[in-house]
Amino acid sequence: MPIYLVSSRLSGFVMTFSDKTKISYKIVLLCSGLLFFNSLCAEQRHFYQRVGPSHIEYEYRFSSPSGQTHKIKFKLDRIETDSSRGLFTRTAKHRLTQEAKQEAANLFNTLQEQYIEQARNEFNVYINEQARRLPSGINIDNENKGKNIRASSDGTISKAKAERIIDEFLQAMNVTWKTINQAHIDAFQIEIDKRTQKHYIDTYKQAYYVASFSDIHDKSYNLRIDFDQVAKLQAAALKPIADAIARNTRGFSKREVVNYTAHFIQSIPYDTLNSRDAHGETGFVAPLTLFDINKGDCDTKSTALAAILFNLYPSMNIKMVLIPNHAFLAIHLDTESADTAIVYHDREYVVVEAAGPALTSIGESYDSSLRHMQDNPGKIGRIISLLDKKSS
């Protein structure tokens, strides 16, 4: 009894993971130049730090616009302060990025295996259904869900007819596999794009960064500090500073308290935080580290100021405004005629600068900030809500 054997090896589900995902580190807040000229400069008259077993004691003296010298003392938790130093170092950021990429590769491989299996299962069902429809005498041996299809005849029909039926069957299977395979590849690509973006967003969020993509298929992302989460993370640890300010400003109005707090933050020496001795190395340190190393830039100081104001006034509506190379705060407070203010969602917010070295009060904007707002009406930049309980 003659046996006619034809084998067909079908190409597999072909997708490859690339670990060359572009990372566009959009450091929004460079604060690279001291462009904030003012006739008065914040001056830190004295800085003292004493490290104890459980707390670090700080003592500052700084000047106000009137020339008066103020003194403030407080203690911060030593363990929290020490752990704060490692949050935004270049090494920590590199390690985080590498781990995120490896986890993305693992996600790719796992999901790809699932889609391959789904495609094979669908194809396997189709092969068996079509095999049952073949004339009696034609036998189909389906190995590994269509990876290897073997067709033969038992000789009950002519050789020419058997070869024609088998050839048509195998060609049809090849066409069907390509269709099924491509459909699953397309579905896989949509799903992996969505999951990969979510993976990067979630991974960086846990480390107090924000990863943003331009669209669902974007393979590159912008990365910035999650200022809101950092402020929330360290607000409780900064309460001793707020308590010290509250003691020093008894009888002050809310505007006067905000001014006192802003002048204190402005008096801390300005630094871009890009060197190793600044501990940040990436242009940002957490608020606890700002006080520990006694230097910071605009976004670092703005985050710290926001966290302190939150402790003083938990219901205060605080925004961070990001413009090219600079950051400042805007708070919802009754405005005065000379105030620089912004309107956001039909509410007025008074500008509060934190960076220094220019010594400004609430409602006074640095020249560079004011110039940008005047030159770009309606296009201030990015506005971020800070310490909003609704965004927790």
C-alpha cells in the first residue's frame, strides 16, 4: 500500500524585544543660571548643625527685606534624613532605569509566550476541523499544534488525486497560519505597548519620578521628579520646621507667615545640585537633604517650601509652576494690588518664589519668571498641584 508523505514546517510567532527603549530625561527644572536679579539678596548669616544619636539639630540665622535678622532652630529625625540622601543620586537613578528595562524585557517575553500559545491553540483547532473534512483515505498528523503537519494517503484514492488534495490542504494551512499569526502579532503589539508604558509609569512612580509618553505607541518617555509625591513623603518629617516657624511668627498674618517662610528658604545657598558633593547629582534632592546639606535649587526649594506651608496651613491650595529653567510656587490667597498672580481654573494664585538668592516677598516674581509669563500669555508651562489630598 503506497504512502504519500508531505511535511510542512510553519514559521513561528516572530517578535523581538529591544532593550534600547529611548529614555528622554526631560529635566524640566535646570535652574542653571542665577538669573534672578533683585536689589536685595537673601543672606544666610549663620548655619549650625549638630548630629545626635536620633536627631540632627539645626540652627539658622537669616535676613529679611527690612534688614532684620531672624533665628530659627529645629531638630529633624536622623534616620529619615540619612535615608533621604539616597533618593535621587545618579547611581540610584541608573540602577532604577536598568531594573525597569530588565523588568520590561521579562514582561515582553512572558506576554509573547502567552500570545504564541493562543495563536497555536487557535491554529490547532482549525487544523483538526479542516482535517475532518478531507476525503476518506487522507490522513493528517498534526504535531505540536501545527508546527509540523504530516499528510499521507492510504492508497484508496489515486496518487495524483491524493497529492493534489494534500498540496491544497497544506497551502491552505500555510495561508491560515500566516493570517492567525499576524492577527496575534498585531494584538500582542497593542497589548505590550500598553503594558510596557504602564510598567514604566508604575515603576518610576514608586521611586518618586513621573514617566510621561506622548501617545500609546511611544517608545520614549520624558522623566521628571514627582514633586507632589516627594512633598507628601516628607511633609511629616518637616513638621518640626513648621512648628519652629509657628513659634517665631505668633501674631503674624498668614501673608506674613508665608513671607517669613519664603525668606528662610531663599536664604539657603543656591546650588544646581549637579555635583557629587551636593548629594543629588541629578539636579534635585529631597527636602530633608536640602536642610542637611544647606543648599538647593529652585525645584528642590519649592518642594520644601510647599511641604512646610502644608504643615502650617493644611487646607492651603498650593501649585508648582514649571517654566523653562525655573520653578516657583503659586498659592491660593487673597491678592493685593501689586501682586503677581496667575489664574488657573478660574482661581487666582499668588506667586511665591523660593529659589533665591533674590529676596522677594509673596506676590513678587523674579524678573525671569515675570518676563516668561508676560511673553507667553496663557502658556505658562506646566502647573502641578502639590499636597492635594484628592490626588493621594
